[in-house]
Amino acid sequence: MKHIINRISITYILLTLMVLMGQNHSYANETVETAIFAGGCFWCGEQAFEERDGVISVVAGYTGGRTENPTYKEVSDGRTGHREAVKITYDPSRVSYRELLDLFWQNIDPTDAGGQFADRGPQYQTVIFYANEEQKREAFASKKELDTSGTFKRRIVTKILKAAPFYKAEEDHQDYYKKCPLPYKRYKTRSGREGFLKKTWGEGKKVSQKKYEKPQRGEIKKSLTPLQFEVTQQCGTEDPFNNAYWNNEQEGIYVDVVSGEPLFSSRDKFHSGTGWPSFTKPIDAGNIVEKDDTSVSMKRTEVRSAHGDSHLGHLFNDGPGPDGLRYCINSASLRFIPKEDLEKEGYGAYAESE
């Protein structure tokens, strides 16, 4: 019995260490992943993420620089190239990377290139450090969405960089907001961070109003018609003048038929004479991805949805708007939601713009 207890204790200790080190691994039928964000003072980053359901642990540390195993003093001098950052270990079945990105934006000033609030210098610059291509894609899409949302008058300057070695900070910096609540609260208030966040985000305001994801391929195939599946999943093209929305003139928005993410508004739709729905711009640029396409022996720009990864159509430079753009989109990749149904369908935020 003593040996069994010892084995259980050792296993528990090892699992705990793995979580604290922020490694990607599976245990007890639970897969955990990591995310790294630099948002100025890492004390504030710890609190913001530790309070989120689905986050397993948050470690304050340094990353992105040249010096191995740097100290707080070395990083504070601004000569190591490191930023103060937090490394988050989380359960993706309970909180998504996109939701962590939203939380990150809601706790920084992404327009400040010189630091964060009272903390100045490169060690306090904001950075998203991505661990893989999926995190990279989501980070750029999220940044683009915020940059075009109108939340900030200045341009978003937060960098998106490949993850580098992460060094845990000294123990007195871990969970500082818990160990020293009064000094922490004074710092957060006097630095200007707390007032800025309240003014910018208010109570309950979100970067994204809704979570959009691509379902499993089997689910997609069941939910779509053969034509919709061919267009969205196999880069097909429907017939012109013989599709659902080419001449639709109702007020409302068009969303991805796969993920539901908002793509285009009736306000920006025009008759192009091509036989396909055409728009001068997307309703939310963060939900659109543009890619080079040479599949028909000519260079074109393919348009895809950011979250559903659906093939939508192509982008051309012969539109009537001030930017001269024409988003030529397949009806089969869209679902139209009339203006009067936006609220009940969960798109109430777009009702005023229609």
C-alpha cells in the first residue's frame, strides 16, 4: 500500500510540474494547450487570464529577447530584447484561443508602440507570440477585426511574432496581484490602465459578439447541399444568373453558410452584371481572408472566410466604390438574414447599420 501511495504522489507531482511548465500534452483524457501574450506589466496579465474559466495556469515571465535566463533587473533595463509576458496553459474544450485573444485585447492599449500606460520601453511593448500556424492565422484575423471595428481611433500596433523561449520570472512576480493586492490595485489605477480599460470597454463589451468556428467535415457535409459543399469545401463555382442571391435586393446581411460569421451587408451590394452577388467591401474585414489563386492559369485573389475557412469567391479591381473593389461571391457559400430577423438570429449588433 505504501508503494502505491508513493507512485500516486509522484504521478501527481509530475503532472503538476508539466502544467506549470506550460507544455502541450494530454493527460486524464484532457488536452491542454499554451498561449503567450506580452501586454505590458505581467502582473495585470496574470489576473486577467487566471480569472477566465478554462485557464489552468498562468506564469509570468520574459520572452522574445536574446539573453538566456534573464533577471527582472536585466529586462527592466531594456537591453535584453525581452518583453514581460504571460504563458497561459488552458483547456481548449472550455476556452478557445480566439477567446483568449479577445481577453488580451480587452486588457491592453494596442495602439501604444512605446510601452503600456506608465510603463515605457520595449520590454513593455505588446506582442502576440504564436505557437503554430493556426494560432498565427487567428491572431492576424483577430487583429484585423479589431483594427477595422472602430474601437480605437489610432492604428493597432501590437506585433504578432513566432513564439521564442519563455523564461519564468522570479517567484515574487508570480501571482503578485494575490500576494500584494493593495499595492497592485494602486499600481493598476495610477498607471492609467484601469481607467483606460473601463473607458474603452465599459461593462461587458466584447471584441467579438459571437464565437464562430468551422465544424467537423462530417457535420459540414450533412448540413450543406451538394452544391454548397462543392463551392465552400472544394473551391467550386456555381452558375451565374442561376443562384439564390445574385439579384436579391432585401435589406440584411450575408453570413458564411458553414460558420455563420458575418461577411457582407446589403448596403454594399451592387448589380455587377456578372450573375453573382457582388459587394464593394466586407461587413467585417476580420472575417475575410485573401489568398493568391493560380488554379486557372491566371493570377486571381481568392476570398475565404476567416473562421469557417470556406471558399467564398474572388476579389477583383473593377468595382464602383472608392476603393474600386468587387467581391464576387457564390450564393452557395452564403446564408442571407433579413434585417427584421437579425436580433432573433443573434446578429443584433448589425441591425443599426442596415
